[in-house]
Amino acid sequence: MQELGIFAKYWEPGRVKTRLAATLGNELASQIYQHFLTTLLERFRRYGDQRMLVFTPESERAAFEKLVGPRDWQLLAQQGDDLGERMSRFFEDRLEAGAESVVLIGSDSPTLPQAIMTTALKELRTHDLVIGPSADGGYYLIGMRKPLCGVFCNVDWSSSQVWTQTLQRVDELDEQVSLAILPEWYDVDTLDDLARLFREIEQTAETSPSLIPIAECCSQIFNRAE
């Protein structure tokens, strides 16, 4: 069984997309983040044999239940303190529960190509570890078919060194690991990133219905700026 998880946090204004909020305001940044989540839930609802929205905090479970709606996603609360510990716990728990492989993405790349997800799931049939580097020096996807949680240790999360440090952690593992690296993609954290996202959506011949709310928000933002 192959499993897919999306890491998410509650869209409380002022607590999500803080770099966007510095320009757009807390409420609009929160709204955009919620649209990102909805888009990802819809676009990847058929990928993997089992899908989980891995959320925080537990106190907002009802809000996440409403967000998921009738889609075939299970809710799983994040466990641990920092991001590395939470990801480590997620992979350990799912692999111990019987998953053959597990893929995890964040919620900052709403237009992540479905072809990349297909490739990630395919690569995990023959590789122990798969990672997709992001343009900002982090990664947008990580997948494993056995617990390799040392890759989450001693990493400066939310810095431009995440990708480099993660590769160093892979080299330091006590066992030989087969690694597949996916094509680079991008997270949407800044206004420039959002502009890139808007251009990408505009250039798409047929915009997915799940992307329309994002496109409408972007249109208001950038048309207002002209």
C-alpha cells in the first residue's frame, strides 16, 4: 500500500503565510492558504492507496473535517515539537502501520504537477528515498519506503539550507540508501512567488476548477496593484 500525506496547519490569520501577510494583510494571506489546501486535496484525491491530511493543532479538527468534506482523505493530527520531529513521527507511524511507502508534501505548492507525484510514487517502488527540491533551497516532497528519520535531524527548518543539509544527513546515515531526486518545483511564500503562480495559472489552457478561487484572489491582488 502506498500512502500520501499533506502537512497542514490551521489557517488562523497572522499564523500562516506570514511573508505574504506582510504585504497582503493577515486575512487575505489566510484565505489564500485555505485555497491552497482545498486545491491540493482536490488535485491529489486519487493518488496513493490511502490519503491523509496531517494537521495541527488538534483543537481545530472540526475545521479540517469541514475542509475535507466528502473527499476520501483521512485526518491525522501531527505529533511532535518542531517540523523535523513531526515529519519523523509521521513516517515512523505510517510505515510501522503497514504502508509499503509513504509520500509527504507540504501545502505551499498548489500547482505541483501531477506527473511529479506519479513519478514520486513510481520511484518509491525501487528507491528507499525520494525528494523533490524547491527553488528556495528546501524541498516540496519527501517519500520513504523504510524509516530513515535521521534525515530530519539537525536541519535549519525554514532556511535556504534545508536541501543541502538534508543531503548531508542522507550521506551520514549508517546504511546505504538509494535516493531518487525529482525535478525542482517552487513553494509560494512571497508576493513574487504568488505572481509566478498567477502567471502559471493564466497560461494554462484549461484551468482546473480547484484553481479558480486562487486565480480570482490573484487577479484581485495584481489588478489592484496596476
